[in-house]
Amino acid sequence: MTWGVGIIGSGPGVAALHAPTLARTDGDFRLVHVSDAGSGRAAVIAERFGARASAGVETLLADPDVDVVAVCSPPSLHAEHVRASLAAGRRAIFCEKPLADTAEEAERLVAECAAVGALLVVGTNHLFDPAWARATHHLRALDGRISAVTVTLCLSPNDRYHALTTGEPLPAGPALKRPPLDLDDPAQSAAVVRRLVAGLGVHDLPLVRDLVPSAPELVWARPVAPIGFDLALRAHDALVRFTTVMLPEGADSLWRVTVATASARIEVEFPPPFVHVGGARTTVRDEAGVHTVYPIDRHDGYEREWRALAALLRGEAAMEYDELRADAAFVTAIADAAAAAVRMGASR
């Protein structure tokens, strides 16, 4: 069966990631409708993929060919658009990360989906990447205690990879006049750190929860210039270090998760955003010095998350609402704690 997908949102992630990915799901899904907020970008995307376009969400949600709603609007609208989809009778929803801005709101959304039996997948694509399953399988086989987890995220400007993937420049959004960012201002710094942890850290914090599921203690949090954060967490005997920086023109992207145990070091390097080159690369170096590099899977995390939704729709997998709740609570607790530490000048 092929399910028709309506995407709410027309930003770079839709143009370069989700719309092309739907075409690679072996007929499970077909893009039928794209909506925007009046920018006109939906029509450009829809024309490329033979879909319809509209402004606002009402026309899309009234489209009888839309079986699945993909909520790819700005994060502040995710909760509103998930609820609108439920109210319109849709029972299969893909929502880009983060699901909601607070753990309480995420809890309410998940409960509302569960109450009507709606299937919900949150687009934490790194968690779905085949390389992560391979890494965690290797860790279980080692049966070794994790001593350290390091997440390093250096992002070059999005336009570089968006243009490479689509052949088009990044769509220009409305001109916004923002005051200069002052990282010496505790309130501004705290707001930046929270947005980055909740908006970028959400890619990899569910992976950290896979490894250290108990609530970790924040050791430090601080802003990083020009825009970024550095934080450390402690969970039992494991130390987690998470460093993110948005780079100016010139540098290339690096997105890496490293896990150290007493007997091995496992490294998972994810491809840059907007690039369809398969999954991440997993490298293992054991205590004997043996260095193993696993082949890169041709299916990336973006494709796997849609295939996970297809498995739910076919009844081949169980809907795990508790996991969605726990991931959201884990991420928002760390984002809130990091922001509070920066606001109080407690970075140390």
C-alpha cells in the first residue's frame, strides 16, 4: 500500500531532505501535498515532486489524499499542527524534532495521540540511523561499562549542503532585524544555549539516553562563540561532554559521537545535514588495537524514520509512546538545566 503524505512546512529540511526521501521509500509513501505560511515555497517543492500546494494548513488537512501528515513547520508550531492533524482525523503523524518546547507539552501531545490510537514518529534521524543500531549492538556485545560519551558538532552554513543537494540556494526567509548577540549577557546566553540544546542537541541526546538512561547531573554549561554551547553531564561513572558550534564560511561540518568503555572506543560520524550519502560511519578500536571500520549503509536515518512509520502503519511494529515521552523529558531537562546554569553564571 502507498500512503499519501501532506507536509506542513516548506523550509530547507522539506526541500532537501523529506521530499526527496519520500521518493526513496520503495512505494510506501508518496508526497501529495505541501503547505506553507504564504511564502510560495510550497509550490516550488510541490512542482518538483508532482504534488499539490497550498497556504495554511486547512486545505492540506481537508485533502482526502493525505493519509499521513508530516509536521515540518517551525518548532514553536509543532504542537499546534499535531493537534490540528488529530482534529482533522489523521492517525499517522510524522513530527520533526523537537516534538514540543517543554516536557509537559510533549507529555500532553503524546497522551492525546495515545488516546485516539494515533501513530507518531518524531524525526530524531540519528537515532534511526543504521550505524547507531550497529554501535549499540557492539556495546552490548562488549558488555563493558561506559566511561565517557563525547558529542562534537561543528556545523558549517546550511546553504552549502542545501545547494549541493537541491541545486538551488537556500530559500530566503523574511528579513528579520535582530539585535547583536551578546554572549556576555547571561540572559541572552541562557536563551541561546537553551534553543541550541533543544533544537540541535535533540539530534543526539536521545542517543545519549540510550547509553546513560538515568537522569544525569549537569556539571557545567557555557556558551561558545560565535554561536554554540559546551556542556558536561555526569551519570553514575560516565561523563558526557557535548560541544556544538555554528561555524562561519570556510570550515566543513563535523558531526561525531564517541563512546569509550574499558575495552573499546566506538566512533559514529554522521554525514552533514542535507546530504544523501547513506548512513553514518561506525569505527571501533578495541583494547588489542584492532581497528574496524564498518561499511556505510546506503539507507540513512531520514529514510529509516519513514520506514519505521511504514512498519507501524502495517502493524509490524508496536507504537512506543513511553519512549517518546522519555526522550522529550530527557532533552528538555538538560536544556532547562543548561540554561539555568548559564543564566546564574554557574558555568565552570
